[in-house]
Amino acid sequence: MQIGRRLFLQGSVAAAALLAIPRALLAAAWPEKAFGAEAAAKAMTELFGTDQAAPSTAISLTAPEIAENGAVVPISVETTLENVRSVSIVVEKNPRPLAVTFDIPPGTLPDVACRIKMGQTSPVTAVVQTDSGVYSASKEVKVTIGGCGG
Amino acid sequence: MATTIKVKVKLKGDVAEVKSLMLHPMETGARKDPDTGATVPAHHITQLMFDNNGETVMTVNCSTAVSRDPYFSFSFGGARAGDVLAVRWVDNTGESESTEITLG
């Protein structure tokens, strides 16, 4: 089959345009609706299609009992659950409860840590999504000075 | 070019322990400037990507509830000395920053 010169050129232009798309757009989009949700249940539904997460002892959530400074609360989550797809941290009483979501591709260990802000004393929940369901572990963190500005 | 991302990787066998620190104000959009009383607009990292030899090993989606100058750590398997780990973030204003580190 002979490809006309015009068609070939059009194809090249289209291919070049595809290559020019920034990587960020190719990665999974930032879940704006889940992060904008003002209730923990709504954020969960946006992310996982359900607000139900089964409590699991296979998730280990490390957080301070008392956070003196709500602006910097160290949180780490580790789990022995298998085929983990994502780990999220939800702070129930923050204005927008979903704090962060780690997307975990195969080969990456479900063992993550970060530092988050907390406006007030609240339960902090680690939500782990696996191939077989959604699981969670919670811990109450007391906050002495809120860290959401204002 | 100088980068504001600090990354440290420790190799333990084929598992790479990654610790990363970014410089970013992470404004929530709720804080008021103490001098002018004007609301400081939201300015926060939305997505942070780690690619090892071009393969995604971690994507972190952030809200404004991630602390100023964010810190993240995680580990991934299948790593070898000489692998190149690329780190890149984008924020809600479209700014971005990236760096690379060679493992080992």
C-alpha cells in the first residue's frame, strides 16, 4: 500500500503533537473532587466508589498521640496487605479531610511517610486500597496548636 | 541548575529507601497575611512523581493539608546501583521542579 505524501505528513504532525504532551498529563489526573470534598465519606466515595473501609490490623499507622504543632504532624503508614494500589491519609476534622494519596505501583512497598497539617484534634485514618477491597486503620491525634493558618 | 528538591536514596539489596524533601510554601488558601489582612491564595504541590529508569515507582497526590516544605519517604524493590531516579512535582499554579539522582 502506498501512503500519500500528504497523509504521511499529517500523520507525522499528529505523532509530534502526542509526544509534546507533558508527562504530567499522561500520569493519572490529580483527583480534584476527592481533595475538594468537605466530608471524609465524600472524599472516600470519590476515590474508591464507596465510603466503607474494613478496619484491618494488617495496617500499621504511626502518628503522635499529641501533636504540639498541627502544622507539622508526622504520619507513617505500613501494611502487610497484598496487592496494594494506594495508601491515603484522611483527617476527619480538617476542612478538607483527604490529605494525601500515594499511588503504589507493583514493586513499590506499601510503606510510606509524610508530614501533614491538622486544624484540630481529630481521628486520622490510613485508608489502603488493594485489589480485593478498601481497608483502614485509625488513631486519634490531639492537636495543641492548629496548623491550618487563619 | 540548582534544585529545591533534596533526595536521598539508601540501597538495601534491591530495595531502595527514598527520602525526599521539597521547598514549597504549601499555602492552603485560608491563611490571611498578618500585615495586610488579605487572604493568601492557595499555592500547593498537587502531584509528585518518582520514576526509576523511566518507570513510575510512586505518584503522590497532595492536598493543601501537606505540611510546608513537604517530606515524603517510601521504598521500592527491583532497584540497582546505577539506576537513575527522577523526581518531579507540579503545583496548582502550573509551576514545576525536577531533579535526578543516581542510585548506589
